[in-house]
Amino acid sequence: MQEGMALVNELLSRMTLEEKVAQLCAVHASRLLEGRKFSEEKARTVLAHGIGQITRLLGTPDLEPEEAVELGNAIQRFLKEKTRLGIPAMIHEECLSGLLCKGATVFPQAIGLASTFNPELVQKVTTTIRKTMRALGVHQGLAPVLDIPRDPRWGRTEETFGEDPYLVSRMASAYIRGLQGEDLREGIVATAKHFTAYGISEGGRNLAPAKVGERELREVFLFPFEVAVREARVRSLMNAYHEIDGVPCAASSFLLTKVLREEWGFEGIVVSDYEAVRMLATFHHVAEDEKDAAVLALRAGIDIELPDADCFPHLVTAVREGCISEEVLNEAVRRVLSVKYELGLLEGLPFADPGNVVLLDPPEHRALSREVARAALVLLKNDGVLPLKKDLRALAVIGPNAHDPINLHGDYSFTTHVPSVLAWKGREARWEVAVPTVTVLEGIKAKVSPETQVLYARGCGLTESSEEDLREALEVAQKAEVIVAVLGERSGLFRQSLSGEGSDRVDLALPEAQRNLLKALRELGKPIVLVLVNGRPLELLWEYEHIPAILEAWYPGEEGGNAIADVLFGDYNPSGRLPISFPKASGQVPVYYNRKPTSFSEYVTVDAEPLFPFGHGLSYTTFAYRDLRIAPEKVRGLEPVTVQCTVENTGTCEGEEVVQLYLRDKVASCVRPRQELKGFVKIRLVPGERKTVTFTLFPEQLAFYDAHMRFVVEPGTFEVMVGASSRDIRLSGTFEVLEERVIPKYRHFASEVTVG
């Protein structure tokens, strides 16, 4: 890297002020389109505003993937051969549930990835995404999302890894390792976002202020980002849109400089969320104009403005007028050039091969998408209805999510995202799927015996109903032995649907049209399996009390229908667990499991406990826990503590159990959560098999920020809880810490686990 810094500093010394600013500016790919042909004259015009990176090339709706790759090559060739210093651009794209490109594999949405409780599987997914992106000439991916949602009315809940900072951190680390790879010359710059506390917006409204103190900010919302920076070495972060205590995150030197760079030693780049710099003037009103906004953002620590060169071009004037020093500008440019060096862009530019576009969704990628979708399915309730027999005489599949393929996609897939953006901007939306997608109806038809009659009726829309649709559904259901009702939400942006970015809800219940359909089906007296396709926890108290089986599928992606059928008919034993709690009523929110003890007082009509707690998920088999051993029982220094237990499959079929370790600091100088996840592992057991699970806890897992904001392990008793969910605790014990110890910084961000 020393050689690289010499090259970076040499380039920096040769740059004009305008060229330095150009490195901090992005240009949307659509600005380089002229009749679908790359125009050198057009490029010169755009380059006058500066190009630091090209955005949304593969996700441009007007281009086929092959054309986008050719355009990217032309842009890079122009920059390499026709500009004074020949510095290539970074090309970035979204990759939350797969590369946002027409025809690319669509994996389950992030909330589904978290439900697997399997970081190794997540890393396998992002390794696949990395290879696809790099082959197509992309260098940076705008993921993962590390927001922790505590009000699921927030539409972006689906993009997150759930409510627990420890789970989020483990999924984030795996995601980043897979995307960046071991050598960034063959990897993709991951972008951890949104920095930070974006998931606790006031009223669950997108962009609204976050109300949080520094202790909670550090322990909960900053923690996954610290893991991303210090453990996974993420090379990019993106600011959040909102404000914390009156300071917009895009202008927060506390977050972007003090914490991120001075405390954590982050050496990568900070990119603005789309139009976040401009919003300092137009939305937050903390800047007078675009130049003022650019100065605020750069001084706080934002290095690159996305997606267009709107405000940062004014930095040329700002430096000349003395509004900001050129050395501040130089430092941002140095960081950008350093990441380009790590990517190999300063030493030679490998052009993408348009022929690789045919490899966007090969069979092995589809197989992985199905594997992940199955692992993400959470069996919430089962009164013996599941698994279904494949030789049923007749089965009815009913509901608005049963046979509409777009409803299986999350908000940052090409299929959902691009039409939503077009509709939001007043253009005609194209609501066809961009990759072959197996619906639930199709998956079931492919699974049952040839003699089984599979009947279908939509029943109602997502939010609308008609007497004709309801009558057809009841007629179809009357002929069936079992009813599979596929209900929930559809993802989309900016109120285009029920879930997704800018699609926030005032309540969490199934829309009235769907619940009325379900109630009418129940009156027929037939067994019902409720399959939920949705992006957030829903209020399901009525459904829980009246429907015998409930399966949570989230947005399972292109192989979702096959994955759901695999579980419904017992070819796959469900192993997903909830990464976020489900309320009994919308008015209970927040119901996240790791609240403080003072947060559990009861309402007049309902208690404060969730309907389905964090970590919950059923199986077609049963598991027994025994032989808890904790050593040592008295901790005298900074020694680790081991927690060991045995888990046995006591049922009749093979299955996977997620063994979860929770801690509670029984008496502390500051109020502590009722329980906190500190370790988990998914193990596979055949009937009668038993395995020993050993967790090793390090001092950092016991520490918190005290009244003086010291990160400290205090003397006292810690309760250990091991079980199948945050509420289903099977084993418990204690150990005692005898001495106070201040932890200067993290050495271990997670417990270690072994299975024998």
C-alpha cells in the first residue's frame, strides 16, 4: 500500500483544483445517454462538471445489460485515453438482494437473509453477487443496510437485518467479506448504510428525526458499523438522510470524522445518499445554497456526492473564496484515489466483457437463491396441518400474492425498483418481472402428485376487493381439502405499494380486504395454511387465534414459489428464525425484545410482550437442551467465559436448530436491557443425534458505556440464558465478575462458537 500511496500523492500533486473536485463528483449514467449511443461530445459536457464515479449504469431502465456494459467500457476508455491524467471512474450499483440489473439473480430480501441466522450462507450469496458485478465492470455496491428498525411501520424495515445489533453485525460482516473478497482488485467496494440510527425515525416515517442519546447510539446503532469498519474493513459508508438531535447526518462531523475516522480509524470513502448534500439546503435548511451545502458536507466528512454533480462542483468556487481550505479537499481526493488504487483502477483498467451478460442468472445461482429462500422461511405456527401431503385430492391456492411474480421481489430488485422510480417520476411503469420468477401457485403445482387438482383464485387485491372475486375464491375453496392463502404486502418505492423505501404505514395489520377474505375462507371449516409475503412484521393476533398454520416468507426472490412449496410439503424442514419481533397490536410498538425492564408495563387491553418474539421459529421436529456448563463461575480479570450445552434432535425427522445465547447484567450502574443476544449457531441434527455447543464469551460482550461513557465491565452477576428464541429459554445459569475493568477498545466483536 506504500507504493500505492506514493502513486496517489503523485497524482494529487499534478491535479488542478477542477480535477480534484471532479474526483468527488458523480454523474448518473442517464446523463451520458444520447440515443443509446455514447457520445464523446456529450461526455465532455458532463466531464466539465466532473466524474468521480458513474452511477446506476446497469440499473438504467433505458438500457439492456449488454448496452450498459458497452457504455461503461466507452466511458472508461474515454477517461483513460482522452483526459489529462487518465483516471478511471468507479461504477456503482445497488446489490441489496442481488445485482440491480435486468436479468440478474434475485435473492431473498435482506430481512429474509437475516432470518437464516446463517452468516456463512449470506457470505456465499454476496460472493456470487461480487463475481457477477465485477464481470460486468462494476466496482462499488451500495449495500449492506445496517439500520436497526424499532418501528416496523417504517417501510425500509424489509431492507434491514432486523432489530438486534449483534445479529446485524454478524450478518453485516459476512455480507461485506463476501462482496469485497480477499483482494479488492477482484472485489466490490461494499457500502455500509445508512450512517446511522436511520431505523428509529419519528413515527416510523421515512427521513424523520431520530431521538436517541449517545449511550444508546454507541451501544446499539453504531455497533454494527463499528464491526463493519474495524472487523470487516468495509471500504465505503453512506450517510443517512435524517437528523439526530438537530444535526443532519450528512453534516455531522461527530459521526463522519470524530467517530468514524478518529475513533475507528476508517480509511475508506464516505459517499452521500442520493441528493443528501442538496437536502442540507432544501430539506433540513441548515445551508443557504448548494455551495454552502457542499462545504458543510465535505467539512463533515463526505467524500463523494451521489448520484449527480449538483453541489460539489461549487467547491471550486468555495476553495477560491476561502470558504473551505484546499487541504480538506485534498484529503477527500486522497481517500477516493486510494480506493481506486485498491480496486486496481490506477494501474490498468480491465474492461468488462458484454458477453458475460448471459451469465447473469445461471442455474447454480438460481439453485443458491432457492437454498437461501428455504432457509429464510419462518414457521410461525403449526397445529399439525403442515407438512401437507402431496397426493391431496384437491388443494386451493388463494390470495393476491399467490400468482403475481413481482410480489416476491424486494424494493431494491430491478423488477420492483425501476418501475417504482418511473412511476414516482410520472413516467409509465413497466410492471413485468425482469427475471423468471416462480410464484407460489407454480411451485405448488410442480410439487404435488399428477392426480392432485390445484385450484386458484385471486380472492381480492392487496387493498381492494369485489364481490365477484370473493365469490370465485369461496367456490374454489369449497372444492378443496386444504386452503393455502397467500397474503401480505407488495414492495415498492415512495408509496407505490405497501412496503419499501418511502412506503410507510400507519398500522401493521393485513389490509381489510385480505383479512375479510381470510375470515370468509375460515367459515368454510377447512384447514388453512396462511403464507405471508411481506416486508415487515405484521399484526397477526386474529390470524394466530384462528388459523392453524402460518408461514412467514418475506420477499423470497425468484425461486420463492419453489422454496415455499418445499417447506409446505415437507421436502425441507423449516429452520428460519425471526430477526424482528411481531406485535400483538400496532399500538404496542416498539416491541423489540431487548428493551429495558421499565418498558414492559401492560396496557389496559394487552400486555407489552410480542406475539412472536425475536428468534422464534418452529420445526417439523423437536429439540431438547441439557447439560449447561459455565466456566469459570467467578471471573477475576479479563478472562473469557465458556458456556456449553448439549442439543439433541428428539423428533422423527432431520432438522436444523438455531441455538441462541442471551445475557442479562442483573445489577448495573446504568439501566441495562432485559436480555441481549451474545451468540448463536445453526446446527443440523438427524433424529436421535446430539451435539455439544460451546460459546466463548469475551469481556467486550459483557461491557457497556457507564455514566462517564467509559466502556466498562462492572463487577456483579450475569445471567446466562440458552434457548430456541428470546422467549423460549431452555437452560439458564449465572457467573460472577469480581473486578471492574475498563475496555479501551474492542478486540473481539463476537463470541466464538464451536460444535462437537
